[in-house]
Amino acid sequence: MRRAAGILLVFLLGFGASALLLRHTSFWGSADDSVARRNALAILDRPAPATPEPDGPMIRAAARIEPAVVNIDTLVTGQARSYDFFGNEYSRPYALEGKGSGVIITPDGYIITNNHVIAGANIIKVTLPSRQQYEGRVIGADEDADIAVVKIDGRNLPAAELGDSSKLRVGEVVLAIGYPLGLGTTVTHGIISATDRRDLEISEGHRLRLAVQTDAPINRGNSGGALANLNGQLVGINTAIVSENRGGSIGIGFAIPINAAKGVVRRIISNSRPQPRSAEQPFIGIQYSPVDPDTAAQLNLPPGNGVQVEGVVPLTAAAQAGLAPGDILVAIDGHAITGTQDVRSYLGRKRVGDRVTLDVVRANGVRARLTIKLGPKPSGFGR
């Protein structure tokens, strides 16, 4: 029994020593982990050391021209012919949205872009990198040259300095700036691949008479944007790419040389006769109809009160304010709306650019008051 007790004692002593060793190891392991965590957190909280700001030529060039490159959203509206089940013809409105880029060339808002960016557009919204938004109007366009001039009403706007595209050399580094794929301002870089591409077919029946070629990545939405040299000067208007199935860049892009574009722009501005703002009809941006009696009863509206929103035109004041189909417009500037004619007659006394207050009953019965700025009326739509 003594021997057995001795064996048992040795076993227990051994187990106790092992447990103590494990506790000892665990203790030191926790200490190491704690120190490591503190060190990691200290590194994360440590301010970055002061270093000279990078001042490379591409950074300087991008900073110089980027503020002048704008996003252009367009809306093409009209009437499409359709036929019902019985073969009767009727028309219905349509709206096609588009995106592109442009370059401000004067502080008071003249913008160069491509004709194909704004062709047929009834509504043009121009957004600066600062997120300021303006209504644009077409001053003129040259379809063959694929150049258009858009004007916004602004002051002290950032304007690009025009360079000399005749001095471009193959291998010269350039920047392409625009708004591809609906993203914000995007800057890519590459080189001039060729300076004298001629008679390029960029779409069916449309050719570029003269273009510079670059491998700077250009994608959908870059059209009308800037090609800039390392002085930050505008040397071309990005216009087209050679692409594969999905329309992405494969390193072959084309820009209209600024020297060629300047002659077209000068002619457009010289010959322009812009329509006065006062001659345009003001537009909220909705299609509307009398309120259905069942809807009026559900929302506890008096019979004949308000008009019901049937559709909202993109890029208009109504769309930006958040109006939606099913909303009921019950008053404008405090004047009760009892029918569609009230809307027409009241807006007939307003001008493009005026601000009006709309009282709206939502489809869920919630009331809202919205202040909007009236835009110009596009073709094919009511007010």
C-alpha cells in the first residue's frame, strides 16, 4: 500500500506540476497577446509621419483640369406610335435617358461636348465636380464634326485652358477625364498612340474626319470629356473607342483634336440665336389626371380635389423632389387644385426658373410640402 500510495503521490504530483506548467504557459501567453494588442493599437493610432506632398506632373495636370470637366445627363422625350388589340393607332410618350461628359471653356458657362451626347435631348442636366447642378441648353451642334456647345448660367466657373493639339507627339503622356459608367469624376492616363487618324467610321453612317488616338482607358460616359496634356491643358474631346462585346476599353480610344474643335465651336457660338427663357413653357415634370373617386374616398379627399400623378419625367424638378405615381397634388403656392385645368392656368402665369410650393398627399395618406424650381417643358408631355 505504501508503494501504491507512493506511485499515486508521484502521479498526483506530476499532474499538479503539469497543471501548474500549463497555467504558467497560459499566463505568459496572455501577457504576450496583451502586449501585442497594445502595440498594434498604438501603431494604428500613431499619426503618419510628415512627408513632402507628392507633386508629380500627372497630379498637377489632373488638379488643373478636373474641376472643368462636367457630367451631362440627358432626357430625350417624344411620342411613339402604338396599336391596341383591335388595330387602332394611338400615341404614347416615351423618355430615354443618356449620360456623357463635357468641358467648361469659359467662366460664364460655355461647354464643349459631343453632338451624340446631347442629340435630340429635351432636358439637359449639367453637374460639376463640386456637385453644383445646372440646367443646360444647346447653343448649337455640328453632327458631322460630332461637336456641340451647351450653355449653363453660371459665374466664375472653373474653365479649362485650351492647348495646342498640333504639338502632340506619339508617346506623349496624356490624361482622360470624364464620367464613365455613371461614376463620379474619373481620371485615367496613357500615351498618344497616333496624332493623325483620318476618316474613321465610329458608327453606321458617321465618320470622324480627324482624330488623335490614345491608349488612356476611355469607357461609356466618357464621350465629350477632356483629353489633357501634362500641363493640364485641353488638347482633345474624347469621342469614341474601339471595343469588344461589352463596350469596355481595350486601349484604342479617339479624341477630336482641340484645334479642330475650336473652329466648330467658334462657328456655333457666332451663329447662335438662343431662345429667350421667357418664351419657354414652365414644367413641373409630371403627367397627371383627375383623381379617381375611389382613391379620393380612401384618402378622405373632397370630391374633385387635386390631380393624381400618373408619371414622373426623369431629371425634372418633380423627380428630384421625390414625387411618385399615385401622389395627389392638392395645391400650388397655397392655391387649391380642383382639376387639371387649375394646374395649367396657374403654371401659365409662371416662368422657367420660378420656384413654387406643392402640397401633396402621398398614396399612403401622408401629406408633404415640396418647393421646386420650374424647368422648361420638353416636347411630348403635359405640364
